Amino acid sequence: MSVFVHPSSIVSNEARIGDGAWIGPFCVIGADVEIGEGTRLEGYVRILEYVRVGNRCRIFENVVLGGEPQDLAFKGERSFARIGDDVTLRENVTVHRGSGEDSVTSIGNGTWMMAGSHAGHNAAVGANCVLANGVGLSGYSSVGDGSVLGGISGLHQFVRVGRFCMIGGLTKVVKDIPPFTLADGHPARIHGLNVIGLRRNGFSQEQRAAVKRVYREIFDPSTRVKDAVRRIEETSPGDLHILEILEFLRSTKRGITPWGSRGEKDD
């Protein structure tokens, strides 16, 4: 398969372009860039140095990959931005390199970043995520596999979103969102399970019910979270989904987003 490069585009001789790649008009591809097989750049795309783009990606107009991190600690060291396979980056998406020697900002396989969304330095986005228009991921934040972030929602630095979460549009996320949950608000509150997302990802009714029982116990106002975690470990030692929740809770550094209700007012 051949590589197509529009004559108006500038591609560094040091860039490595995979078979079947298509580079549209007015693109600029820097040195030490890899673009995988079958990836398509629609036009006006800029890919700076130290960027790796996987196979079969589609990158739309005015996307910029590998910009220097917006971090006062950054001193020009080598760092990377890595885009997985089958990723779609819509218009005006930006993904910055990591801050720190050989650090990485990563976008997982099959993820779709809609127009104007941004992944800051050292952010990590899992596989098959959806970031709607205008979503902002601050430095060192992370999003688990299969999670969906609604338009113009934002993550504070170091905040984590677990797997298969649904974050409502315009949501301000300042604490960790544990796996399998639905969150919304300013600031965010948890409003139950992401039932539709769990169904789509093969969770049985029994599995969903078990996860729901665990969260009901964890967020019981009459008990401390760490006490609830200890009890759940003793009663559900072999359930992988429950173990995932407990490990997420144990490893939090920003704290866990509190449980809310649809009717409550934001603090």
C-alpha cells in the first residue's frame, strides 16, 4: 500500500509513516513522529515531535498533537504523546506531551475525542472512551476504559474516573469517580449506577445488582467508608468487579465524589 501526502503538506524526513496513511492538505508533521498504517489526516493537522499515532486513526481539521505541556515545571525535556489504534480525533482536539523526562500522555484504542476536547500533560485515557465536545482533562488526570464524559465537563488535576462511568455535561469533577457510576453536577455528585453502560458492556443483571449493593453499603451515611470496605472484602472475596471498586477506593488521593440525589442542590 502507498502513502498519500498532499503537496501542500510538510512532512519531516525523520517521520515514520505507515502503509496506507493519507495526509491531507496543509498538514505539518515533525521529526520523531510515527503515524500508523491506514491513519487519515483530513487537513490542517499539526503533529509535533515525540508523538506516536496508531493504526486506522482518523484525525480531523486543526488537531494539534504533542504540544508542550502547560506546566511551569516543564523544562524542555523529552516526553511523549501516544495515540492508540482506531482513535477518532475531531476538529480542534489538542493532546499535550507529558511533563517530566520520558513521561507520556496517552489516548487508548478506540477512543473518540469530539470537537474541542483537550488532554493535558500526563493524562491517561483508556480504551473505547468518549469525550464529548469541549471536555477538558487537566494534568495527571485519568479516565478508565469505556467511560463517557459529557460536553464541557472537566477534570481537576490528578482526578481519576473509573471504568464504565458516565459523566454528565458541564460537570465539575474535583474528586475521584469510582467505577460503574453515573455522576453529574457542579461540583459532581454520584447519582447511581451507569446502568445503560453496564448493560452495553455485558454486565448481567446479577452483576449489576451486586455492584449496586456494594455502593449502597459504601455510601451508607451511618458507617465510615473504610469500615464498609473491610466488611465487603470479607463477604465478597472473589468478585472481580467488587474487588476493582475496593481497590479504586483504597488508592484514592483526591477523595471520592459523594453520593447525591437528582433533586438536591449543588453545594
